[in-house]
Amino acid sequence: MKNNTRRGFMGKAFGAVAAVGAIGSLVAMKKTWDPLPSVKAAGFTTLDMSVYQENKLAVEKWRGKPIFVLKKTAAMVADQTEIQSVRDIVVDGAHYMVSIGLCTHLGCIPSYNANDKDFLCACHGGKFDYAGEVTKVPPPRGLDIPPFKIEGNTLVLGEKGPEYMKMKETGVTL
């Protein structure tokens, strides 16, 4: 009789230790799957839109990607077509072109020519206008617009605000 109770106790003790070990292993695995705090912090970038100058390209960084910010002049806004104007991000009455600075053809970084007001991808000769629309192929579509949310005079990259969702629904960006 004593032998059975000892065996029963040993079996329960072994089961309890195995359960604690399994739970500890699951917790450790979950921690390795969660993004690091530095990665979570890189998910959002806040831009103060009042610091940008007209027709001067600024390159910011979001999630390791270059972000083009171009404040448009009054002449640029007046000369835009309807297709170009739907890509505008308007903050405090100023119009901006904000896009991921990678060519949609093969991911090269286009350069901006302030005199011609266009972007040239030197790798394969693709061109984009100051709104980010393709003017010379091979790029298959305009420059992609990152998710954004407007908060006062700041733009928060990485959050999906109503302006971005409208662009996405109408096919302006992916």
C-alpha cells in the first residue's frame, strides 16, 4: 500500500514539474516572437510639417525606409491635375507630397530635380512628377504613400488616419 501512494505522489510531483517547465518554455517562446521595444518604437515617426521649405525635398526615415517630404509651392498646387491633387496631404493649408522614397519598379532611390520639379530613377530611367505620379515608365505605379494620420500641424507616419484610408479606398496608394 505504501508503495502505491509513493508512486502516485512521485507521478504527481513529476507531472507538476513538467507542467511548470512547459509553461516556462511557452512564456519564453512568446517573448522571442514579440517585436523588440526598439522595433515597436520605430513603427511611428512624427513629422512637424511647419519646418519644411517649398520645393525643397526633405528625406526622413520611417521603418528603415526613406520618406520623401516635398512642400509644394502655390504654383505647383495651381498647375496640378486632378490625378496629382488626390495625392496631396494638406496640413494647415499647405500641400505636401509625402511618399516612400523607393521606385516602384525595382526599389531604387530616385533623385529630385528642383528646377524640373520631378524625380528621376537613374537605374532604369523612370520618372515621377512632383506629386509622385509616373511620367516615364518602367515604374508600374506612382510612389507609394506610407500610412499617416494628421494631428494638428504634425504628421504621424505608421498610423492610419481618415485621410490615408480615403486614399487607400480610392486606389491612390497600396
